[in-house]
Amino acid sequence: MKIHFVGIGGVGMSALAQLHAMGGDEVTGSDRLISKGYTDMALWDYLKKLDIKLFPQDGSGIDGTTELVILSSAIEEDNPELLKAKRLNIPTMHRSELLAKHVAEHRTIAVSGTSGKSTTTAMVYDILAFAGMSPSVITGAAILSLQKEQGVFGNVYKGNSDILVIEADESDGSIVKYQPYLGLCLNLQKDHKEINILQGYFKEFISHCKTAIINAEEENLRALGGDKSFGISLGDVHPTDIKVDGFGSDFTIQGQSFRLQIPGVHNVANATAAVAAALHMGVDLQTCAQALSKFTGIARRFASIGSYNKIEVVDDFAHNPHKLAATIAAAHLRGKRVLAFYQPHAFASIKLLTHEFVDSFAKSIGPEDHLWLTEVYYPGGTIPDGVTCKTVYEGLKKPTWITKPAANVFWPKWPPPLSRGTSSWFWVRATPP
């Protein structure tokens, strides 16, 4: 087929585009960033290597030979690509519907949750690959082991077996479309939608799974069902003797020792979930431990990118209050003082979660730390009226929301580097200056 992907720069869209190009389809794609002139990104270069033709998002990539147009929830009704597809009577399909098709064609492990999906998906993939099971994977972040060992971009890989590992996104409700062999539910926090709406999504998702493994310690998940469980201290699979440091953690599961080379208690939880899934797939604990000891992580998750004057610069994609708290806690394990710069990911998140952002930062940022907040990353599209990250900054300055105003929170007077996309930069210093 000749398939056109609208918004091909999105990590989920680009993964599906790569998969279809690898499978022999003729693939084209457009993106707002291409329209803005951002054409030197590593992703564009890799897509071109797969003979995927890229276009501005103005309709020029769609013609009479296009057989299918793939859209995401970020595409508005007046998008020129969608209007042209309708004018030419070309069928359209949501990204999640195409992914659901791949889920149905495989023995699929679907990793869900409002935090930790990408890392856990990568861990499950690495364990199964190390065990010689040759899985395929479709995920929301580049897996570093795939980049190094296979020379691919890293957010998708086509294995030789019928096993597929995917990241199941709940943000737009598309999670309910998947009917996997195994569903893994990591957590459920307020993000994108209110808790009661998300619980409805997850309850339906769990009912669609042949087997569902849930986090036994997540209050918002426990009442939704599930066949098996995991947790930090509860569940069918859980670790003991946990020891964490700034560079990783040691723990034991059912007598087997594990060493993880990425920091944070949240990653112990992610690893435990991945082990629970692997055990269900028939992998033994020793193999799980060996695979995870080699796990190097995924792109832009606590990625150390350099240092200056004893200040280490760490790049992290954390973009909801739950993830930010976990990442800052991991940073505190490595250094006594954290200097954090946060650029929010979406205006909708600020609109929904202003109070939660304020509460998370107020609890996470210590008295000797510094936090810089800047305006929301803008990739294009509609901005809700009156929504700005400055409300989070102002909330942290109000004595009514926290014990006292935060003197160590700042609003930069210079424009942020918007071209990188959402980012949280953590400068971790070994000792206070």
C-alpha cells in the first residue's frame, strides 16, 4: 500500500511509519516541524534512509495514488491534510486503530499506565530479546540497546516471532481499542483526564486482556480487576532488600539478585513489572536478572549529557507531576543540590494539572535547590485561552498553597529553546556551592 502519516514526527506515528516501510509499504509523511523548517533532526534522517518521503503539512504529500491516511488525536478537523484526504475520498484511520490491527495479529504484551510505560516496554523487550524470543516492539521512546545493536532509530523493531511488545497510550482513550495477550498496568494517576475517566478506560482495557497484571499498590487500579499482580512491597512479584544509589539499584526477587544501572525507586518498580511480564512469558528469573543488568535505558530518560565545573547536566522527558517527582528524587540520589529547568509538554496538561504541578514541585524541590519554569512547548495547533505555565510559577509563590512562598523558583526573562520539544533539564551538583 501507499500510506501517508499526518504528524509523522510524533514518536508513536513515526514508529508505525517505520514498521510499514520495513514491511514493504510505500510510506509518506508530513509534520508541522517540517513546515517550520526543522529538517536536520535525527529522526528525519533515519526516515529518509527507509525511503520514506517527507513533506510539509500542507497537503502536498497526498495525491490520487495515496491509499490510506493515518491521523493522530493531535490533528484538528481543519488540518489541510485531512481536508485533502476527504476531498480525494481517501480512507483515513486513527493511529490507535492501525496499532490495534498489529496487536490483534500478534501475541502482544501491552504496557499501560500514566507513568513509566516507555521504560517498562523497553525492559520487557530487552528481557525477551536476551532470552532469544525475537520479539517486535512499538514504543514511545528510542530504546538505546536497539540503537547500538541494530543501528535503527530505536522506537520500533521487527523481530522474527509472533511476540509484539507495545506501549498502550491512555491519553486519548485509545487504550480501549487493544485486545492483547498480556496487559501490564503500571499505575493510574491524574494525567490528561480526570481519575474517574481514566479508571473507565483502564477497566475496559483490563477486560480485553487475555491476562492482566496490575500494580497491587496502586489504589486507583486495585478495584479494576486483574489476574496477577506486582509491586514494590506487595503483589505476586515484588522485590526485597532494595538498595538505591545515584547510579542504579540492587534488589532481590524470589531469591534472585538484580542490579539495575539506571537510578530511582520508580525504576525498581518498572523493572519488577517487566519481570512479572517476562515470567508470564516463560522466562526464568536468572535470565531476567542478566538482561536487566545490561539495560541502558531509553532516550531522554535521565540521560547524562555532559558536565561543567562539577555540575552534571541530565536531560529527562518527565512531563507530568508524578514523573517529575520521581525524576527529581532520582536526581537527589546523585547530588546534594538540584538545579531544575522545566518546560511543560502541553497546554492541556497545565490546564488540568496546575494544582498538582504546584504540589509536586513544592514537595520535591528542596530548600537549597533551584527551579526555573518557562512557557509551554508549542508545536502548533490551538492554544486554550488563558492557559500558561506562569500559573504554576505564581502558585509556588503564593503562601496559601504551600507553607511559605518558594524563593528558589524563577521565571526566566529570556525565551526558551522551543525547538527541542518538551524537556526537563536537571543540573545536579555534587556539593552545594
